[in-house]
Amino acid sequence: MRESDLYLPLKQYLEFQNYEVKGEVCDCDVVAIKDNEPPVVVELKLTLNLDVLLQGVDRLNLSSLIYIGIPQDCKSFKKRRKLALKLLKMLGFGLILINPKSNKVEVLLDPSEYKPRKVKQKKEKLLGEFQSRVGDPNLGGMSSKKGVLTSYRQKALKIALYLEKNDSVKASLISKELDEPKARDIMYKNFYGWFEVVSRGVYKLTAKGKDEISLWLSKSV
């Protein structure tokens, strides 16, 4: 398939809506004009990539109605559909899906001013993690597969180190000694498999906990 294969189905679609359509006008793949409306500019690409986004940005000085036209079965779009649509909204671009075989054209997104929805809960989570994390133990850009020392893990590590030295201890005493109100909750949920219940309210360190402490000590503060 060639990019030019997308042109005729799109031209037919726009002309049906009373646009006058011409291809390759001042470096724009498609330009459509109707009455006194701003010109519609469409950049055609076989894949949704940085090149076509940069072309779209460059066309913003020509019109506010910029569309990206891609094949209906575009793999790069399908793979990250949700994020791709979000990015296009942020840029103020529209998106058109074109099927040259069936001549089907679908306007999936129209250009509009992007107004991000503020998610208070996510913002509070971000600030909470930032403020509660001790020091700066992680390298920015580090793969999450290698493990991130979060504030929660820091608290669990502090408890594990205490239990390593004191064996079986009551949760209430650990909370008091470490000044950690959530100590019992952390040990009870045992997210990392580091803690074991000895008796009611009493916990000790598991073999896994002993083995993994050393892996995180180099990052601790």
C-alpha cells in the first residue's frame, strides 16, 4: 500500500460533504475548502509516527483543522490506541481512518482545544509518594523490572531490619520503636513475603525476607 492509495477514498468522502478537495498543495497532502470555513488539512501516512506528528505541528500555522489520515488497520495505532488518541487530542489534531479497499472513511477524532481532566486522586498519590519516600534511592529511567524502592518498600525494609535483629516481636512494639503507625498493616498484608505470624499480633522475619534485605540495603537511606 502507498500513501497515495489513501487519497481517493478521502477525497470522495470530503466531496460528499461539499468540500472542494485538492492534493499536494504547498506541501500539504490534502487540502479541503468549503465556504468561509478554515481549510481542512490532512497529512496521510501508512503508520502513526513522529514524522507525521511533526508535519501536523508544522501545518498548524496554516489552519486549526489538522487531521492525520492513516489506514484503518494501522498496527502502530492499534497497539497504543488509547495513548495515541490522548496525544492527538493534546496536539489538537483530528484522526481519520481510511480503508482503500472498501473506500470506507471514519473520522475517529476531530481537532479541538485540549483541556486535560485533572485527576485529583492521582495527583495526591504522586505527591504523597514523593514526600514520603526517604531520600532519592532510584535512578531516573531505571527499568521497573529491576525494582523500584518505593516509600512502602522502604517502610517494609525498616521493619525487616528490625526483625532481623530482634526475632519475634509484637506489632505494637515495632510500631512504637520505629515510629511507624502502619507497621502492623504492612506485616499483616505481607506484600513481599517478608513477614510471618508467630502468634496473634507477633511477627518474625521469613527466610525470603532475610535473603532479600541485602538486595535493597544498598538503596536504602
